[in-house]
Amino acid sequence: MLEQNFEKTTDIGKPDRSASGFQFPMKYPNLSEEKLFELRNIITKRGSASQTKTAYQDAVLFFIRSNAFRGDNVVEVGCYKGGLTVQYAYLCQQLGKKLHVIDYDKELLEETKKLVYELGYGNVASFYNMDYESFVSSESFPQNTIATIIDADHSYAGCLKDCNTLKKVLPSMYGVIFHDFTLRYTTWDGVGVDKAIYEVFGQHVRLYPIGFQSVCSETPTPEGAYLESNEGVIMVVPWQPADVFAQKEPPSKLRQWLVRTPILGPLLAKCCNMTDK
Ligand SMILES: C[S@@+](CC[C@H](N)C(=O)[O-])C[C@H]1O[C@@H](n2cnc3c(N)ncnc32)[C@H](O)[C@@H]1O
């Protein structure tokens, strides 16, 4: 059964066995695996699919869903053709959150916007034709963000600029997700998302690896790009475990009611654990 789920969530046609094997969490009723599968098929057919690994995509969606109670907004920096944007928009609609999409390329942003509207998620998304620094200085910058997902300028200098901007507004968000963490080029040493993050946030920054994990040298793409180790990282903003774990998702009304019912209550609440979130 598990193997079947793995096949289903990690392919769009072909299984992606190189990914980390992240098992999609089935227990969240408002994050349907079938719907994601359908969306991923639509965007693949339209040539808008994200180049990120399915394991990375699943991990980002899982992070947003599990931490949804921590904020009202999701921010995507760098949308390309909207392959991930539509998935974030779907999740935001399910959760009643707002999605802010930023890209400095007008055409790509327009293409993404069209796709999001066509698929019926336009009501939850806002689009900004600018870079992250300008967005942070704008009136639209949201104060309580679940996650800021950065997949934009992968050069050391470009990512350094984004990280310095992020540093100023860190208290307004719970998580920051970086794609292409250890991207390298055989012919260019100006790339360096990881180097920029360590430079700005320090060597001891709390980073959780997600997506593809390289265990030996990858074959570079025709452009000479390869991942030295892992594809993405999640940076959880409260640095201390006590701060991370202190805040808990409030129990649902059903659970609260069940727990208050004598004798049967605790037993029933325990049984409902899987369907409650
Ligand atoms: C790698 S693509 C993003 C891929 C996308 N996340 C996906 O999964 O399909 C990078 C995107 O970031 C945008 N970008 C690059 N540098 C940027 C910057 N400094 N500010 C805003 N957008 C930027 C590019 O126009 C491009 O659309």
C-alpha cells in the first residue's frame, strides 16, 4: 500500500526514485493527493511544470499545511511558469490563506497569473512584478507569513541580497524555504545559495534538508548545472527548540467536545487523532 502511494505521488508519468522518498501525508483531508496529482498532470501537459523534484514539492506543501495555524500568508519569490504556484494557490484556497507571488519577469508572472486564474484560484493570489526587496518595502508586505519560498536568483550575490532583505523582516514569518540550496555549475563559480545563507544567518542556522539528496556526484545538465548535495532547505525562524515547539495547533471543536465527555472522551479523542487535523 505504501509502495503504491509512493508511486502515485512521485510521478507524473514516471516514478522519481532519485528523490528522498518523502511519503505524502494522507491524513490531511484538505490537502488531497488526488487533486495535486490532477493539477500536476494539467501543468505538465501545458509545459508549465516545475523543475523541482516531487519530493521537494510535497515537503513544501506539507510544511505549509502543518504550520497553517501560524499565519495567514504564503509568499513565493520566483514563480517561473507557475508549476508550483498553482499548487500553493490550491492549498491556500483550501486553508483560507493568501498567496503572494513575486517575479521580476513580467511575461512569466503574467503567464503564471493566467494559469492560476484559469484553474480557479485567482481569488487567493496576488501578483507582484518586482524583486523581493521591493516587495518587502511595499504596502502589500504581509505581517504574518507561514512560509516564504525563495527560488529566484541563485547567484551568491543575488541570494545574499535576498537574505539581507529577509533578515530585516524575519519576525514576520515562521519558515523560509530555499530551492537549489547546493546548486553548482561546472563553468561558473558565482552560484551560491548555501554560501549566502550561511554568510547572512551564520554557520549554526537551523536548516532542514528537503527534496533530492545527492549521495554521489550527479551528472551535470547540458548547461553544466548539478546539485552538490541537497536540493532544498527549510529554515525555521525561531532558532530555539523551545520557541519552535511551544506553539501548537489548537484542537478542533469536535476534539475539544470529545475530550470533555467523561470516560469515553479521552478514548474517542485518541481514535480521532488521524482525522482531526
Ligand atoms: C528557477 S525559476 C523558479 C521556478 C519555480 N519556483 C518553479 O518551481 O517552477 C526562477 C524565477 O525567479 C525569477 N527571478 C530571478 N531573479 C529574481 C529576482 N531577483 N527577483 C524576482 N524574481 C527573480 C525568474 O524570473 C524566474 O521566474
